[in-house]
Amino acid sequence: MCRRYPSDLSDARWELVEPVLAAWRAERRGRGLDIGRPPDHDLRILLDAVLYVNRTGIPWRCLPHDYPPWPTVYAYFARWQEEGVFDQLNTLLRRQVRWQEGREDEPSACVIDSQSIKTSTNVPAAGQGIDARKKIVGRKRSIVIDTVGLLLGVLVTAASVQDSVAGQHLIDRVAAEHPTVRKTWVDGGYRQHLVEHAATLGIDMHIVRRDPATRGFSVLPRRWTVERTLGRLMNHRRLARDYEAHPHRSEAIIHLAMINLMTRRLTDESTPTWRGA
């Protein structure tokens, strides 16, 4: 297939994700969910359209006309999110990246951090809050990654939600979904009670604090990994703000960005930046 835009999947990247999407479509047909529907759109062009929105940050209604109609693209995006396709792709690709780098499929340690972000005008006020420390009105993205920088979990909340509250949800999820994890690192925004909660789950939590005497930027042990991941995610303009009306759609956008990064990592394709654009 001819690539129209830089965000489109190369043949090598499509080969990595095609089996999951093909199995998803076959499973739906097996349940009779597509009977009586119009002819199916090509899965690759649909995913290309979703990645285009994720990478460029445009509204869904502004999709170029050589993609399928935007309501169709968004409907597939929503269905993939609801039926766990993005979660499945992230798990599969993460294991492949770890295997490629000579590591076990499942991690033994992780890092947790959060990022407060402003929201667009279409986000309901009930789903927003104020991060008093950062003086940001919007939402908070809490992520947990392995030591390679790959996503293990994400939770989007109002910015007013404390790091320790979101962190407890994430550490519970890690304990349930990744039982091999025995150690995690967090910053000073996470409270001692979370350390104690993690201990009850068999996870040793370390709080990495910044030296108050240090001025300017400094690399913190272990913490730099999650900061690097957040920086790479922010190369996707859809994440420059939170444009999604529903938090679970925001989480799907983060999963999509990580899918983009991991497929490029597996195929040795560089990730273009916006510098000089």
C-alpha cells in the first residue's frame, strides 16, 4: 500500500499489528455482529487514519478526504478501545520489544509518574480539576512503565486527584496484571501510605527525592526513564492537551502513541519530531 502521510504504517509496522486486528474482525463476524452492515473498510487505512489524528492533533472532523469518513474512523477507534484491542496490542508489542532487547517478557520493576495537562473546551467540567501545585486546570495522566520505558498502565483523572490516589489504582493493577514486579520507583509527590500499601502487595516502593540544594535540571536515578517516556509521548500532538470528552478515550490516545513508538522501535524506523517544522 502506498503511504500517503508520514504517520501511516509502513509494511513492516503493519505486519506487527495486522494479526490482532484481523483476529478482532474475525471474532466479531463469528458472533454475527457485522451481519447486514455495509462492506468493511480496510483495517490498515482505518488504523492509519486514527494514527494521523494522534500524531497531528487535528479534530476528527478534519481528517483528509482520502481516509474513510471521520464518523466511521471514530466509530472504529471507539470500538477498539471498548473491546480492549489497544490493550492487547500494547501487551504484544511490549513483550516483543523486551524480547528484542534480551529481557524477560514480563518486568520485575516499574516506575510511576503523573503529568497534569490542560483540557480543551469540549471536555466536561465535571471531569476536570485544579492541580494546585502546578496551577493547571484540566486532567492528570498517571502512567506506570517498565525500566525500558514501555507502558504497563495508564489512568486519566481530574487534575485535582492526588498522585497517591491514582498511584494506588495503578499499583493494584500492576500487582494483578504483572505479578513478577517486585520493585517500583516514584517521586516525592507520592505519600508514605502508598509505600505501605505497595508493601502489602509484595512490591518494594522507593521514593526518589530531588536534592533541594540542586538548581536547574538534574537527572534523577530511575526517574529519568519515565520522564523520557512522557517526552516521547508528547511528540504526538493529540496529547499536547486533553481533547477527549471521556477519560477512557484519553487513555486510548496514550496507548496509541505507545503503539506508534513500539512499532517504530521494532522495525528500526525513526520517530520524526516537530523541530524545524
